[in-house]
Amino acid sequence: MYRNAKNVGYYMVGSGSLSQLSGILRPLRAAQPRNPTIFFIDHYFNSTDLLSRLSVESRDMVLFVDTSAEPTTQSVDAHAADVKNFLGGRSPCALLAIGGGSTMDTCKCVGNLLANPGKAEDYQGWELVKKPASYKIAVPTLAGTGSETSRTGIVCNEAKNIKLGMNSDYSMFDQVLLDPDLTASVPRNQYFYTGLDTWMHCFESISGSYRNVVVDALAAKAMDLCKKIFLSDDMMNEKNRETMMIASFLGGMAAGFVGTVHPISAGLSMVLHMPHGIANCYSLSVQEDIYPDEYRDFTAMLECQGVDLPRGICRRLTDAQYEALYQASIVHEKPLANRLGPDYRKILTRENVIERFKRM
């Protein structure tokens, strides 16, 4: 009935704020002079000069995260094993994620495994993490997932065909640094798909039955910012990139229960290994009956920004793949009931859900 809600402890916003990272790390390093910082960096930056701007020291570990696919229980377990081997029984003075949602979620989940025994799948669910990780810092290079401020680290469990988070206060970052300069090189389509994740999980939350007045206020503001960005002439100008980071920051705090967009999207991620942002767009594109107003706004944003959403992505799938898509979607009971009520299966029958995938 009552929930004691936690937010990110510290945040810094502004163009060029990445230059303040060394100052943020300094007291953490001084407090544990023998312990390293573990950097989780999107593999995209492996061939750029970003590493030279991050105050990496010889004692630190740099781990490039392959973000061509979303984090899985296997990839998180493998990264955790590598970090534990590097640490040799020590504790990190800080864990630092630089990248989009996949990189930040990997950092959060690995942090949980450094402090708690077992494997990633043991902590998929609510309030299963019992001990806090080391101090965690997020430096998003994409805006929209809200991972920088949410209490969830999303992981795909391929063996169980389910996409589910480590949902815990202990998953949250302690410090967030928002530098819009880091999003300037993002491809337009990716910027759009990722940014709309904020808008989508906010309107799903605010239109559901599991409501919270603070979450509603945060979600409403984040949605308003997103619409102004994606219905503007230039969604990627300097002002809009900073605004998008603010919207993502607020949206992450407003990420309560989602609705029907995210479960259908999860099916695409599990079966077709589709990135989360564009999977959400495909999901909403066949839910005009469930979210008519949001569907109208979505099509207007697509047209305004000239973003293409190719059709026919599920056209040649097998019956087994359609069944897997259905199962990976319908398993998310709470979000589906949040939007459609306890009888959601009477609406989202197997035939209904598969027909939606076929229309994508």
C-alpha cells in the first residue's frame, strides 16, 4: 500500500559537463586508493577518442560492452566473472557506465552480482537483490531509455524466453552526468527510436490503473517535453538534445508499470533480437485500438521527423516463431493488466497478438 521511493542521489547537467568526471571520481578514489574504477563503455566508442577524456588510471578496468544486442543473463554473468577475476577479491571504488540503456543496464546488473552471490537470472524480478553494489555513475550517450534514473536493469533470459529486469533500489545509480554533447553523433533514426522510449513508458504508466501522483506528474512533464522535441523542426539541435536528456531523466523516475506497448516490444527483442527503441515503435504501430490518441501522435511525430519504419518485418516467420513471439509477450501479466484489466487475455488472444505481429 505504501512505498518508500528512492531517487538518484546526485546529478549534473550541461554541455561539456563530461569534463567534471575526474572531479566526481576524485573523492571516491581517495577514499579507496588501492581499489580500481570499472568502466563499462559502449563498444561504439572503442574507435573514438572518448577514452582519452575519461580519467582512466592504470589500476582501472575498461570493459567495452557489445551493444549490438541487448544484455542477456549470459552476457551479464560473463562480464561479472571477468570483473571479479580482475578485482581479485578487492571491491571497486566505483562502477561507471558510459553509453545507452544496454551499457547502463549491464553496469547495474554486474554491480548487483559483485555484491550478491549467484547468477543474473536469480535476481530477475522485484526486490530480490539484498546487498548494495559499489558507487555507480551513469554517463548516458543516448537519451530515452531512462536507465540512468530507473531502479531496473533489464536483462533478456533466452533460456526462459523472457525479458525481465532486476528491479531494486540497489540497481539505481548514485550519480548521473548528463552532457548533451555526447548525443550529437547519434544517427537520426536511433535518436528518434530511443527518445520515444521515454514518451512511451510514460504514457503507458499514466494511462494505467497502477497510479502514483508523483509518477503521474513526472510522466506528464516528460511526455510534454518529448512532444515538443519530436514535433519540432530540428529534434537534434543543441537545445533539444539537452531537453531530451532531461525528459529521459524524468521519465526514468516515472517508470512505474508500463502497459501493452512494452510487452509486445519484449517479444520482438526476445525472438527477433530487435533493439528496444525501434521494437517499441513497431509495437505501438499496431496498437491503434488500445492507444488511439498516442497512435495518432506517434504517426505525426514519424511524419514530422521523416523517420521510416519499414514494414513486413514479421512477414516470413514460422509458426514456431509466431508462437514464441506470443509467449514472450503475454507472459508480462502486470503491465498487460495495468492497461487492459485482469481479463486482458480475452482481448489479447493468441490469434489477436499474432495478427498484430503479422501487420508490422
